Amino acid sequence: MIFMMKSANFGDHDGRIRFAKQFEDATMPVTTAQRALRMGVAVLVTDPKRARLRGTRGGDFNPRAPDVIDLDVVEEPKNLPHFDPVPRSANFTPLPTAEPRTILIDVPRS
């Protein structure tokens, strides 16, 4: 069982298409669950995000919405040891480190 960070479709053991709802627990084949975890589509049920987010979507789900990920079709990059689409798309730039400073602020006292 995993906790879904995004809604996704996947094939079960019998070949039927299933829908895993965002911010809900999902049971799926092990290889599909591992793919969802690697891609950041899901987290483990022990992750603190589950306690904070579980059920917050309120039941507003559309299995045909454009943001639903198909875990059986999506391909993972082969040349990267770990693929997490969120940080890679953010284009983070490390900032130069600054020397520590002390600032004095005048505050009027009443």
C-alpha cells in the first residue's frame, strides 16, 4: 500500500484499469507501486505527508482529468539513478554563501 500524491491510472493483476485517487491510500502491483514511488507520484504510508494530506481532496475526482498519470504508459529515464520530476523542473540555483552579519535596529520604547 502507498499514499498517492497525484491521481493515477494503472493495470491490476487481472489486467483491469484501476484509478488511484490523489491524497488517498492505494493498493497496486508491487512493480507499479515502485514506479510510482520513484517518480514521486506516491510516497510510503509512513511518510508524514500522509498524516497531513490524507482525505483533503474531498472526493472531487475525475479519472479522465488531464493531470491523471497513467503509470503503465509513462516512461522513466534510463540514464538517471533517481528521477523526481518536481525538483528537476524547478531549476534550482545554489546561492553564494554570505558572511554572517549583525544588524542593530533602533526601536522606540514607550
